[in-house]
Amino acid sequence: MSHNSIPVDGPLRIVVVGSGRTGLRTARLLAEHDHNVVVIERRDDRVEKIADEYVATVIKGDATRPSVLEQADLQNADVIAGLTDTTATNLAVCSIAKQRNPGIRTVMRTIHDDTGEYDEFVDATFMPEEAGAKIATSAIELGVQSLEGTVGDIEILNIEVNPGAPVAGRTLEEISLPHGSLVVSDADGDSIAKAETELLAGNSYIVAVERSVSDEIVGLFRG
């Protein structure tokens, strides 16, 4: 996932394509954050729902048609988000928008696990199902919580040290964590972890990990 971004120093003008569950919830949240949201949707029932809620300005039509997409005033838009359940549609609308406004930030939903293949075409990709799986795992697996809002290959864990775990009772200076991992907070959660921070059994720590070493970190902390 790429990290091209725009500064947020005020309300953004955001074009959301698609108003299924992901698109509608996203539009609602953006509106709650006082952004100026325009939704493009081709289904009559969804158009009426958004209009009734006063969540966003609604444009009815197929967003893969440039004539429809341009009705959203792309030249003055900060971000376009392709949030339909079809990867090809999302990629198409992001590509058209970037041609019309090279400075626009493009975000697309994908159904594929290997989202990196789209990095050269869009600024950011995400897969809602992956986030849902992390939340489900957090609810099932006690002692390890994957914090919401993590994206890409980096995961933020709130993880409790089990008595008898390899890291229990040892300082960060004394242990060798795998590359691609970083203990962020100390036991009280009030300050950044240091070399002398001791990993105490029964205490929880915020740990940033790359997905490839997530299982190893869980093993070190949980035993």
C-alpha cells in the first residue's frame, strides 16, 4: 500500500463511488467529520436512502462513465474513493479521476489479498474483509487485540505478556525481537518504551509488527 497523502487542515471535498455497506458507512463517518461528501451511485434505492439521510450530495449514474464522474467536479475534489464491491470498477474510477485531476488522492477497495499490485495506479488500497477478520480474531483470542484502523502490512497489537513467556520479566535490551517489530509503549501506557523497559507478566504493551512476524511476536509474548 502506498502512502501518498494530502494535508488535512480543514474539511476535504471527497467523492465516494458506491453506497453499499462500506460506501454508506464511510460517507456517514466522513460527514460526521465535517467533510464535504459527494456520493455517486447507480441504484435508485440507494440514491433515495442517501438523499433521505442528508448524508451527502448524491449523483445518480455509472461512475465508470467520464460524463457522470465529471459531475462531481473532480477539479475541485481532494479525494476520490472507489468503494464498490468490484475491483475493476474502483480502479477505473480512480484512473479516470487522476487523469482529470492529477493532484487528487485516489483510494480504492479491493477484494484481493495482494493489494500491492495496485500501488502504481492508486494512492491507497484496502480490503474491508481483512479488517473484519482482525476484529473477529481479537474477540476470539484473549490477550491479543488487533487495534482497529491498522492498514497495509503493519499491524498494531495490544498484547498481554503471559507468565512464563520468553519475554516475561526481561527488558527490551535483554531480548532480541524479530526485525519488523517494535514495542511502542511501556507497561503503564503513558510513555514510549525504552531499552530498559521491562516486559512484566500480566501487563499489556502496544507492539507494531509487520504481518510476516506477527505470529512470532505473539509466541514470544504469549508463550
